Amino acid sequence: MPLPLDPNPQFEQYAHPERLVSASWLSARLGTPGLRVVESDEDSLLYDIGHIPGAVRIDWAKDLNDPQIRDYIDAEAFSELMSRKGIARDDTVVVYGDKSNWWAAFTLWIFELFGHEDVRILDGGRDAWMAEERDTSFAVPEYGPTAYEVAKREDTPSRIFVQEICERRNDLQLIDVRSAEEYAGLPNREYPSAPVSRFGHIPGARNISWEYSTHANGRFRSIEELKATFADISQDDDIVVYCQVGERAAHSWFVLKYLLGYPTVRSYDGGWVEWGNMVRMPVAIGVEESSS
């Protein structure tokens, strides 16, 4: 059975307040049956220097990705991972991490592909917990395995592939959530492990950087601020968000879908690392008039 919602007044303003929790709400419920906390960081070693007591680590690179092809794990592998981490199908899962919850949002997005119903994000992520000087632990919890039901991965509602973008580019509202510099065509030195041969953006894409959705401390901005940021994006649009490899796109996907309530939002997780390396793909340089 899902745990009660966090009654935080700011969360109540969002379209889906059930998708967020605060550090105070989570701290008061640690150890509650039916609750599992997951840490998912860009730097997975952060878990080893202190994590939320009882939290399990899900390494986005090792645990969620297929070891041979560029895709995510299949239904059987996801079921095995959940069972091994002690997560049951009906558990309330709270995910948090570093980098303003980039990879936490990515992990939540993966959970959604497999239909796990109650997955929430800790507002502010790892930094919020540490800034409030809440308890941390070095102990790796040992939960008994669960019989997590194998569920088919459903990509269609939340994910889009390059072929559809090529075929329907003019019908889609593409949002590039990378920095203005990356969008304009300057090299991104934050991703040495994901090099591209061409820089720029998909022609027609707007640039609304993920960072406009959060404060400097990683917490989400108010509903009024988010509405202002995405004021030119219609609720009727078929929205596609993308970044370099998918993590910032997942963050903006979460904002658009669960905080603002846009009905049709998908992530192009192939991202610029795919588009910028494909032969004869159209590439735009500089800032387009429609960009923010």
C-alpha cells in the first residue's frame, strides 16, 4: 500500500504532488514497512562516504544498462535487480542523488518504463539531506530478496527513438535541455566519455535548460516560476526533451509531466551523443529565434 503523501504546501501546488517528498517527511518515515529508499548518483562512490540510512544503491551505469547494446535492461533483469535490492512491486520507492537529482530522475524514469506505480523524488536530493545535517550511514542494508513480478517494459508513453524524430520532426515540440553553450554548438567538456563528432542542436528545437527548473540548492522552483519558464510550450504539444545522454532530459521530463502536468512528454534518451554522431543528420548551430 502506498505511503501517505507529503503535505508540504509547495508540493500541493504541483500537478502531481504525490511524486515528491521532503527531507523532513522522509526522515520521519525511515524504516517504515513498504518504503524503500534508493540512491542513484552520477558518481556512484558517493554512496560509500555516507548515505541515507537504509538506502540501497542503484548504479545507473552498471545496474540499469544492458551490458552489450546501448539500451536498458530487459524485464527479467529489472525484476532480478529489484528482488536483489529488496524492493517489492507495491513498495513506495523514494529516489535521490547528486547533481540536482539528474540521475535520480533518470532512475525514476526507468522505473516508470517498467510500470512501478509509486516512485517519488526527494526534493533537493543528496545535497538537501546533507545540508540539513540529517543522519547518514555507511552500512549497506541487507534486505531479503523479493519476488518482484516481471513486467513488460513499455517504452512508448515516455520514450522516443531517432527514427520517429526524423519522420515527424516538424510535428514535435523539441526541447533541448542542455546549456545555452551546448545548444549553440560549443563542445561540452563535462562528457569526455560521451564524445560527439558534431556540435549544435536538432533543427527546430527550443533551448530551455534544465537548470531553470531548480534553485541553486537543487530544490524545484515554485509552480509560478515553472509556468513562466515553459510559458511558450502548449499543453497540446507532443513534447520531446533531450540532452547529451538522457539524465538531464529525464529531469525536465519529470518537471513537465509531474510538476506542470503536461499530458504528452517523452524523452529522446539517445540524445545528442546519438544525433551528433550519426552520418548526414541535420545539425543547427547558434541560437534560433524560438529559443529561450
